[in-house]
Amino acid sequence: MTPLILLTLVLLWQCVLVGYTYTLAGHAADEAVRAATAADRGARDAACQEAGFADLPGAWTGEVRCGTGGGMVTADVKLEVPVLFPGSIGFPFTVDGHAGAVEEEGRD
């Protein structure tokens, strides 16, 4: 019975890590797009990248992409899901976070 209980706990822990990674990706995308809309157009990508990675724990790796078009600023964050322990190996799939905001007027 003990191995079954341990296996159940490991699977539950992995589900928690997947859910936490979704939360981190969404938050990072929100922060990235918020910083990008407040920045000048020339500094928008740098501000977006910096804000997207600012609040991420060091154990989570991924990428942040920002774009502008149609009066909108968007940010897409892709994070790797760690296997059992953050900072160790990751699953071969990523978790995506997406956010968008209206481009502010008067920013050059």
C-alpha cells in the first residue's frame, strides 16, 4: 500500500507544478504587456523582456515574445514544466501564457 500512496503523492505534486507553471506564465505575460504598453516604442521589446522574466523564479526557464499590431500590444510567454523538482529537467512541452493590452496614444 505504501508504494501506491507514494506514487499518488508524486503525481499530485506534479499536477501542482503544472498548475503553478500556468499561473507563472499568465502572470509573466500580464507584467510583460503592462511594461511594454508603458514604454516608448523603441524600448518596448526590452521592457517587455525584462518585466516578463522579473518575477519568475530562477528554476523556471522559457521565453517571452512581444508584438505590436492593430493598436494592440501582446505578450506570449512559454515556460518549461519541471519534472518533480524545479530547476531539474523539464518536460518536452511548454506552458503558454498570453496577454494583450491596447497601445497607449502618444508613445513614440
